[in-house]
Amino acid sequence: MATKAVHVSDVPHLDHVTENTASFAAYATRLPTEVDGSKFGDDSPKFVVIGHRGHGMNMLHSTDRRMKVFKENSILSFNNAAKHSVDYIEFDVQVTKDDVAIIFHDNFILHQEHGAIIETRVTDLTLDEFFTYGPQREADKEGKTLVRKVNGKVVGWHVESDDHSCTLQEAFEKVNPKLGFNIELKFDDDVVYEEDHLVHVLQVILKVVYEHAEDRPIIFSSFQPDAALIMKRLQQKYPVYFLTNGGNELYDDVRRNSLEEAKKVAVRGGLDGIVSEVKGIFRNPSAAREIKESNLSLLTYGKLNNFPETVRVQHLMGVDGVIVDLVEEITRAVDEMNMRKGVGDVKGESGCGIELSFLLNLISQVIQH
């Protein structure tokens, strides 16, 4: 069942990085590019980069313009991500009241009308009602003015390049076919769902995937453990990953509270992998190793993935891929990393290896502050 968060960790924003994190980034950029190839051979799997909500999520309160270039979870954002060497795009799928799979992140959609903020649950809307929000498909129509609640404050949803909302079917039809889709099965943490409801929603989504995916790579993921487990029971064709905050937040459902619990869910349910908030991996690298030893794939998400240095360390750790907002910058960094012959212990100027454990300890100290 879905559960309610009882504690939220303090996550730094891109435009307000802690002094210690900045110090780590400054240090890590001085690490030389030569690495020892003893740990990973040339035949090691490709390190995967996944664009978060397309070209990156919208952080409307950020002073970093890169976080507000393209409307998140839109066809425009998806196809601009495809201009870079990203492997997948990640987006959030919900099902409307009239059983249409749509792409939208938030549980509630907000608009401003006559000075008042009106809040509506997305899944209580029909498709036509959902399409009345934001930019419209017809040039002569004006949609409801979208706003968003950020840290308790309502802000205008202003981006440099806006776009109308879309359905999952439209994404299959209009997004560059080279891109894989990481479809997050979106459910509200504060709602307890009956199994029949979860099955119905997942079947609606699966119908679209089966009819339109063709040869496009697909990954399913969800923070809702029962949804992930049911999706794996409903089909075996596409990988299913369990999303976890890695212990950075606490929930009533203990399955969501640690990497160890996430691994239990994945192994017992026959899931294919885990997607963890990156700080959970850095705080508990031994759990990351155990996940890999359990023949599970391991991906990460989080704001620290927007730093090439932390992405590089995860590659050293054996993480299989990262979900990122700064698609252009991170794909460029990973391309450079992949061009090297192999990856292993980082070499210092003196020729002595800098142990991975040292780097992990450094990062752990950084994110504790």
C-alpha cells in the first residue's frame, strides 16, 4: 500500500550548494583523467544516462536558468534531450478519471483564477479537463494559468520554452525513437490503494505500451512497492525497478526506508533493479555492493547527479546509470568517461592510487553537512 512520509530530509538545491559540496567538486575536478583499467574491462556494460522528466525537471525557484529552459514532461523537453547522447528519458505517468495514461509529475495540478489558487487532484480529471491547463494545442485558445507549490510557496510555472501537456501514447508517437523510456508509475504517497485499483491503472498503462512501444527500450519504476511488484507479475517483457529514497526519508511502510529493505523487495518480488536517491548510495556503499551482488541493476537519481564528479565516482562504484537534470553537461562528461579504455582506481600525480573508499568517505562527510 502507499504510505505517508513522516520526515523529509534537507536536500540542497543547485543554486544553494553547501560549502562542503562545492569543496568536493573543486577537489574532484583536479583528479587526473588517467585511470587503471583493472577493475572494469572493455566489455563492461555501458554506463546509462537518463534525462529526468526529459531534458530536466523544472526548479521554478532556482536562479539557474538551465532548470527552466524546457517545460518538464513535455514532447518538447523529450526531443531536446534526444539531441544529446542520453539513453533514456524518465517521466511520470498517471491515469485520468476516464482511463487515459497521461504524463505529469505532481499529484495535484494548480491554476490561478481571479487571484485564487485552485488545486485539483490530477487523477480526478478527465483527459479533456487535464488538457485545459497550461499552453493549448490550438493557437486561438488560452489555457488555465499553471502555478506550482514549491516548499509551501506558490510560484508561476514560467519556463523559456513552454509546451502543452501530453499523453503516454503521444510520447510514443512523437518522441525520437532512439530514446528509451523510463516510465515511472506515479502514485500518491498519502493514499492507500486497493490492489484492484493498482491492477487497473497498470493495465491501462500496459495497453498503451504494448500497442505503441515497438522496439523502443522500456523500463518501469515506482516508489509504490506494491505497484512495482504487481507490474512484474502482469508482464515479464520489460524490466521493473523499485524506487527508493535510500533512507533519506522515513515512511510508515518499512519497505521504503532503506536500501536493505529495497533489496529485499526486489529480490523477493523478482524485480530487475533498484533506483536509489544518490545520497543513500554514498552514505551506505556496502548496501550498494550487496545490491549488485544480488544480480540487481542499480540506478540513482538526485541533485548530486548533476555534478560530473559524483557521477564519475558512481561509475567507479559499479552503479549502472544515473538520472540527471543537466542532460547536456552530464552526457558530455559520461561520453568523455566512456572514451577511456577502462575504469578503476584513480591515479594521483605521484602514480599512487587514490582508493575509492577515500572518495566515498569524502563524499559521505560532504553530504552529512
